Amino acid sequence: MARFSVFFGVLATLAVGLAAVRASEPDAETLFLQALRHSAMNPACLSSGRLSVTATSERPADRRPNDARRYDAVFEYQGAFELRRLEVFDSSKTSADKWNLYSAHLSACTAGETVEGLSWNSRRPEATFGRWPLFFPFRDFGRLHGQTPALIAAALAKSDGGERQFPLEEDINKLRAKLDTYLRSSGQTLRVVGKEETEGGTSYVVEVFGSASWLRGNHSTSYQAWIDAGRGYICPRIDERYDGKPTRTCLSSNFFKDEASGLWAPRRFISTSYENGVKLGCDTFELEPNKTAYNVSIDPLEFEFPIRLGMRLTDSRDGDEVAYLATKEATLRLSDKKTDLTKNDSFALTQSPNLSSRSISRNSSRQETVLTVLVFVSLAITGVVVIVAARK
């Protein structure tokens, strides 16, 4: 009897120990919400920064040499919008293409989005004002990002004067309730599916899985994020799947701690895209720690674009290309409101004699038609004159 008592006592101790271990393990909701709080979608965590990145693109289907470029980036949040400036250095050229970028809403910072911005070449007196694909968000490297967390962040956000703000101030229990409502309404579940050691840290694999409400038919999506709570909720890995097939994989490695902000960032970030499970391409980004600084003061002049006398500016934001000519020097600065070049006198721009590309095309077609008709009429008149002369 004594032996059985000792045996059951040991089992009870083990059960209590296992329960305590499980209780100390973070749950999926806490991990995901904290990772959102520590992501670039939360300006309170990552409000500004500058960094230098070398990017290499591999596209096997193109059968072309890898495209390598260096990006010197500066970004800053202003309210619900983000301003960016990029200087792009092509490895195969000596010149730099500079991009004065962009005003973009927080909830729109997902792959495939387009944002308003300026582009110009440093060697040419011309610029283009248009809508461009959102360049790869360098501030997302090693952090929670992607369409799934962006949609969840938008659902959790509160409204303040018509703008959706990240819910940093709310109690996490209130966020849990909103998160649970969103997941149930979209037919998804949030769970911890694994635990791995990554570069000396411990990462929990958190998955958002289910048949999302926006998908037609019997389809499913899976978003998995490896979340390391011990290093500021960084994400060394992110996997996205559609119907069980990979669509994108992101790997971050060789993390370092930014001295300016105390935030962790990876020296290397690799993003691989797939279609129907087949690899489409791979983008590798190398960060330079000595040129990386987050949450630092950014001079407003860095987001201003100097308009020089005689500079040509093409506006293609609405589809048509309308050309303008600067009559005097001015400064153009992107903001959270659409810039109207035809009404804002501060830009000192006047429309050049060149019409939009569509207008030019239409006018050219009309001119060609008129010339053709005139030719036929002329030939007809000549023929009549010849016939009349012959009869005489």
C-alpha cells in the first residue's frame, strides 16, 4: 500500500509540474497580439528610421542574371500615413535613380498595393508623379507582416476622426475579444502548432488557419509565424499557404540589436514566392547594421522634392499622362492628401503644350483620318478632271 501511495504521489507531482509548465507557456492570442504591437504596423513601436539594403532578385523563369541593387531608405510615420524616400543604386550603372516616396495608409501596406509618389533620375531634369507598386517594406524584415496580420490589425483598429488607428492603448483583454470575433466571423482559428530553437532563442509557431470568408469555394489559407518573445517578438520565419501549397516563405537570420532603438533586426532577409506550389522567384536582402537606425529624428527636408526651373513633370496618377513645366523653382512635398497640380499655386507648375498621351493618340488618329480623306478627295477630283478633259 505504501508503494502505491508513493507511486501515486509521484504521478500527482508530475501532473502538477506539467500543468505548471503548460500554464507558463504563452498562448496563441498573446503571442500574435504582442507580435502585432511590436510590428511596423504600430508606429508607437517603429515610427521612423533609415537603413541601407542590398537586394538581389532571382527569377529562374527569366533566364537572366540576378538583378542586384542597393537601396538607401528613409521612412517616417505621420499620423496614419507613412512617408518614404528611396535612393536606388543599380549595380550595372553608375547613376542613381532616386524615388521620393510615398504617402501610404497603414492598413494598405500589403503586397500588391499601389501608392502615390514621385520618381526621378538624378541626371535628368524630369520627374513622374504617379501611382507605384508598394516597394518591399524594409521595416518589416524580421517582424510580423503580410496580408493576414494586416487584415487582423485593420479589424482591431479603432476609429479616430475617420482614420483607423492602431489600438495600442487598448487593454489586451479587449483586443482578445475583438480578435475572437474577427476569427469566428472569417471562419479562421488561431493556434500554437509548434516550438523551435532559432539562433539561440525560442520561437513559437503560431498559425492562423481556416476557410476565410472572402474565399469562394472550398479553399483554405494558412499563415504561420515563428514568434520569439524573448527578443521583442521578432519573427525569424513566416510561411503562407493556399490549399496546402506554399505561396510565400520569409526567412530572417543573423539578428542584431539596433543601438538607437533597442529593436532587433536581421542582417539577412529572404523572401521566396510560389505559384501552385512551384517556385517563382527569390529576393535576398542584406542589411548593413552600421547604416541602420530606427526611431531616430528625421529632418522634414528629406521628404521634400526640389522643383527646378524648366523641369518637366508628368502626372500619370489618373491613367492619362499630363505634362507640366516648372516656370520657377519650388518645393513639392507628399502628404496624406492628393496633390492637385492644376489648382495648387504653390507648386508653380503650368501645363505644357503637350497633351496627355491618349489625347495625342486621338489627335494623331484624327489627323491621319483627315489626311486620308483629303487624299481620296484629291484623287477623285483629279479623276473627274481627266475624264472631262478626255470627253472634250
